[in-house]
Amino acid sequence: MICIRTNRLGLGRIIVTPAAARAMKDAKEMPAMFLAQHVRDKFPDGEAVSDGRLMSAYLTSNGVILWIITEADRSATTILLPE
């Protein structure tokens, strides 16, 4: 698991699961690309799921689905695979 501390974008600590990191590496894509899109798509208004978290879904160039979830309190954002 990769953890990066940042509050610059209101994302909190960035967490990337090993499977998501592998999928991005295989596609030669960086987490920052998906995080930037998540910020553009969801902030400042946000499209919250029922508990206040923000969720986005993206495809890597290899067709792997990535989920990005920002916690309701904006303390952490996680990039993971749906499974």
C-alpha cells in the first residue's frame, strides 16, 4: 500500500492499494492523473454517496476499473480496484 500525505486538494492522505498500483503501472499511468480527474469531477460540490464520501470510477488504458473514494471528513482518499 502506498500512502502520501496531502491536504492541498482537500483529499487528505492518499492511499493506493497494491492491486491498483499494479494496474496503473501495467497501463503506464500515474495516480496523479486519476486524482486530478477526481478533483475536477467531484470538487467543490461533489457527488457524494449516501454517507458523504465522494466516489469516482475510471478506466486505465488497459481497461481496468479503478475506484477513487474520498472520505466524508476529507481525511483520506483511496485508489482501489472494485474487487
